[in-house]
Amino acid sequence: MLVACVHVNVKSEHIEAFIRASQENARNTIQEPGNLRFDVIQQMDDPTRFVLYEVYRDEAASKAHKQTAHYARWRDTVESWMAEPRRGIFYGSHFPAREDQWETPE
């Protein structure tokens, strides 16, 4: 599995719009065959900071996600709302280690 944690710092006046756009991207992403999970989480002590927690079967699935229309729409929509460039960090999963152990919320 490939886990991506995308750290985003959003300008305060765009927080609600960023949440809506990211939720829409997440709803579409969890329909992709290579995606196992997509969470949009907000830092409690600083509401301008978010992490997009994404789990893919493999690197190819992550790359395929970047080719989708919904990803491009999200990227282009939220770019000017960011206080700084987003930063993605990639991880390998040790637990759960098998894709059948991941569950995507409905």
C-alpha cells in the first residue's frame, strides 16, 4: 500500500470552501479502483491546517488519481486558497498490511 499525507495550509477566508471542494474530491476518489481510503482532516488547534490522508493499492493507483478530472478540478480550484504550497509525504503501510484490511467509509 502507498499512503500519502498531503499537508495543506489554507487562507482563513477560504476554509469552508476548501472543505467543500476537498469533500467532493474525496467522494470521487474513493470510487477509483486503486483507492482504499481518503480522509480530509482538519487540525483542531489551527483550523487553517489540513491533512488529506490517502491510501492507494500502489504507486500506479496514486499516479492514476492525479490524471482524473476531479483531481484536476480540485487542484485548480483550491490552489489560490492555499497560504503556502501543499506538501505531500509518502509512506508505506505496515498495518494494516493487506488491502482487504482497509475499509473506506460510505
